[in-house]
Amino acid sequence: MLLMDIKEEILQEHSKEQMRRVADYIGDDPQRVAEMMNIFFHGESKECQRIAWVVSIVGEKYPQRIVPYLPEMLKNLDNPVHDAVIRCTVRFMETLDIPEPLMGEVADRCYAYLQSPQVPVAIRVFAMTVLYNISNTWPELKPELMLIIETHMPFGTAGFLSRGKKLLHKLRKETE
């Protein structure tokens, strides 16, 4: 495969096809993953927005390559340069078994996202799922999560309502 300038490629075109092409180039290669994550953490706003999509694709295929970056990804949420950074990070966590030492911080951040109507709905929905997954390790969180989802349902978008209904159904079964 020809060498690719990752930064140049993500800025060339903002399309699903282009981001998949870049993700395929990065693949499971540790050096390319490191380059991608460097852009994710230190790039300009537009670069971060675009590479976040690539991080999502690579993280879905090769989560073991992204997990080592999870602590830095969490720290990066303190000053995100674009909502895509938050969305990508929370979406990635949705598919993981969160390492025990990070669960408290992840839960705190996700509760904050879920409860804030100012946060874009995709982030809130991903946060809802992350919290549900954490509640399978910490069942004492289930009643609080149910209450928060129920509280926000009347004001939720179609996406929020859909995910909320599914998770409430599961939570109710699990707490009976």
C-alpha cells in the first residue's frame, strides 16, 4: 500500500468513503494508530473533527489499539476542540468493557453529558449506553440511571426516546 499523509487525506474530502479509506490505511498498525491519535489529541479543530470519525472506525475494528489511549482520551474531554471529539470518545466507550480504574471518571462524565440538554443528542445517547454498561458492573447505579432517563424522556428527541425506551425496558427487568 502506498504511503499516505493521514492529515492531508482527512482534510482533502469530508466523506464516509474518504474516512473509511484513511481508516483502512491505518488499520491495526501501531505506528499509524499513534499518528492518528496524535492528530486527535493535538490537531486543529477541523483536523480533530475529521480524525474523530476515523478513530471511531478504527476503534470499532481494532479496539485493542485504541484502549491504551483511553486515559488520554478522557483527559482530552476537558478541553475538546470540537463536539466530534466528545462524540467519538463516548461512542468508543459504548463498545468497551471500561477498565475498573476508569469506571468512576467515565460514569461521572457520562452522567454530566446525559443530564445536560445543551449536549448534542448523539453524545447523550452514547453516554446513556455507557452508563447502562457500567451499571452491569455496579448495579447500584441502575435506579439512578432509570430516574435520569425517565426525567429527560418528555423532552427527548426521537433518538433519545428510542434508546431511552430500550434501556429502561432492560433496566426494569434487571431491577425487578
